[in-house]
Amino acid sequence: MRSWVAQMRKGLIELCVLGVLRDGEAYGYQLLQRLGEADGLSISESTVYPILARLAEDGMIKVRVAPSPTGPPRRYYRLTTLGQDRLKEMLTYWKDIRLAVEKFHKGEQA
């Protein structure tokens, strides 16, 4: 894979994770499934779980452990108020960036 593609994806994963959790609590595998529905993201466990750990450490998400009907206990993730605020900030910034890129793509002045 080209390195610029990997770098672009890496920069967007936190936004995508927070966006999925905006819809409600999810355990890790559910989160990966939802992220996997987006063509072009190709997000793996080794990418998502460190981000979840960092978001929890930063107070953006809350984690709870609950028994699983099969297998080991599940870790459920949900947005905190801080996480909701971060998501709003990131979405605003993303919209600004997207508009700027589209202007350059169309040959307009930014």
C-alpha cells in the first residue's frame, strides 16, 4: 500500500471511531464491523484498539466490561460529554478541510 494512503487513513480513524460511537455504545467487534462497512477505510483491530485505549485515557470514551454470551467478557465503549465535544470539533474541522480540498480540486482559490 502506498504510504500516503496509510497516513491519510490513520488521520481519519479517530474521527470515524467517535462517529460510530455517536450512535450509541458498542463493543470492539461491533465497532470494527461498522467501520468495515465504509469502503476504503480497511481498518484492523491492531489500528482500532490502541485508539480506543488512548481515547479512554483522554476521557473521550467510557469503557465498561460485561459478560459475553460466548467467550471472554466484552468491553463496551461509549462517548463521554468530552468525546461528544471532540467529535463536534473534529467534524467542523473536517468540513472546512473538505471544502478547501474541493476548491483546489476544482481550480478555485481557497
